[in-house]
Amino acid sequence: MLGFALVGCGRIAQKHADLLHGGHIKGARLVAVCDVKPDRAEFYGKKYGVPHFTDMHAMMAGQGASIDVVTVLTESGLHGRHVLELAPYKKDIVVEKPMALTLDDADAMIRACDANGIRLFVVKQNRYNLPVQAARAALDAGRFGKIVMGTVRVRWCRPQAYYDQDAWRGTWSLDGGVFANQASHHVDLLEWFLGEPVSIFAKSRRALVNIEAEDTGVAVITFKSGAIGIVEATTATRPKDLEGSLSILGGNGTVEIGGFAVNEMKVWQFTDQGPSDAEMLTKMRESPPNVYGFGHAAYLNNVVQTIGGGGSALVDGLEGRKSLELISAIYESIAAEREVVLRFQAHHARLGQRPPV
């Protein structure tokens, strides 16, 4: 039984805590929580019946014997610092998306975990959605033929009140905008299906909210295979979430997965029909309660199996870095107002940059 401790008790923490405390992850349990805000730490500690702390080092000192995995759920811009501070405790680490806001932080996180002989897992739960898994199996089987185009659309609603809940939201130093936050999973899916990107051209704007970063943007990505990728992302959909979708178009087939959390198979058509194809549209329809979907349970099960020696990590530090590099290139293109060729060195993008003291 692996003991999980949570560092950060914000919005996403409830998803992790409910799964770990409720016995939904075989071989795992919640053993401690931590947040710098005492009221949040106390609320989670009492709700889930585990010790709570306001300092993660005090948590590791007090509960270290029962902790096997630390899950970092703090602000995106603090992931790097927190992983570096936790790595010497030699506990495996799970970090929510995005793994960091800068490639320098991501590289330092990977090195620190390697140096301390621990695993680093980056949460990309949408890869485990049932329709996404079916589409990936079709890709691996070569059913699409030559990939022509892939598109992801994030049309969600985040009003000003959402950003006002926490001062770090929408800031360059700790969060970024829709590309770095809400659309990061979808950018990951696009790259997972289309392969290595070679260039990006992107544009963005602040449409409806008062934040530092963008709430709306588009990006055109050219992949090594010759395929073109399109990212359409906004949190300016009103009055509620509309969709989080993925479309893959190939010479021999097309798949579109819609719903508001990449959860509903909309189109499944191939030149050569298989025996199970007729059932895809009826079988591959999930109805998650929110945009987080159902994938966290499968993701955490993969973490437990990997640590136990029964599997391999679907998204480790190196895999998580791939989509971060693509997101970083999107921001560089926006700031420089030109196409950016990977591999690149950021000169203009403000993502992850802290203001001078």
C-alpha cells in the first residue's frame, strides 16, 4: 500500500484526494496534506482524516515514514522549486500539468529526480480517456494511413470571478494563460498523435477578462511528418463550457472526439471497416462531471503499477517536457510575432518569468 501526500490543496487537489481516500486506486491511500494557507490545509486534513501541514518540510519530517509518493499540486510556476526541494527526500513525485512553466525548470526537475533515484510522473489524464485510447490504438495499428491534419479545440468558460479567486491565476510568473493552463492537456494529445513538431506560428489576445496572459489564442503547428496541427483555445466561451475536442484526419480514416473533456466519440470512420467499428459511437461515450474527466483514476493506477514494477510510466518527466517545449514555442511565437522553429531558445516569451525584485 503506497502512501500519497498532497502538496497544495487548491482546486485540483479534491480530485486526487477523493480518489486516494475513497479506495478508488488499488494499492494507494492518502496519508497527509499540505498547503501554505492554514484554512485549506485544515479543511482537507479534517475532510479526509489525515494529518495536515502548512510546511511541506515539516510534513516530510513528521510523516515521512508513511509517505511513498508526493503529489505536487501547487501553482504551475512553483512546480520546479517544489520538486527540487522534495527530491532529496527520495520519494517518487507526481506533478500536475504543466510540469513547469520554463524548460530550464523542467530540466532541473528531471535531473534532480534522476540524481536522487526517484521517478517523476507528469499528470496527463486525458490520454486515458476511453475514446482517446481507442483512437491511439487505431493509430498504432496504422489504420489512419498518412496523417494529414490534427485539431484540438478548447472552448471553455472561465469568467473574471475564476481568475479573482487566487492572485496567481492568469499571471506570467505562476500560471500563464489558456495555452499553458487549460489547453496544456490538449496540446499534449495533439503531439502524442502527430509526433515531433518542427515549427509553430501562434496569435493570442485577452478577450473578456483582466489578466496578464491570454484567454484566447490559435496556433498552427507543422510536424516532421508533414502533418499540420491546429490549436484553438479560449476560456472566453460564454455562458458555460462548450467543448474540449480532438480530431485526427488521415488518408485512410478520420476520428473526432468531442464532449467538453475529450470524452465522447463523435466520428469514427475508416476505409477498411473492422468488426468493432459499428459500436464505437455508442460504446465510447463518457459523461464526466467536469472538465477533469475520468482519466485521473487510470493515471494514478498507472503510477502505482509502475512503482510496483508491473508497468511503465505513460508520462514521465521526459515525456511531460515534450508538450511544455511546444507550449513554450507557442508563447515565443506570440511574443516575437513570427514563426518559431524548434529547437529554440526563448528570447521574447514572458511565461514563467518573474518580475525583478
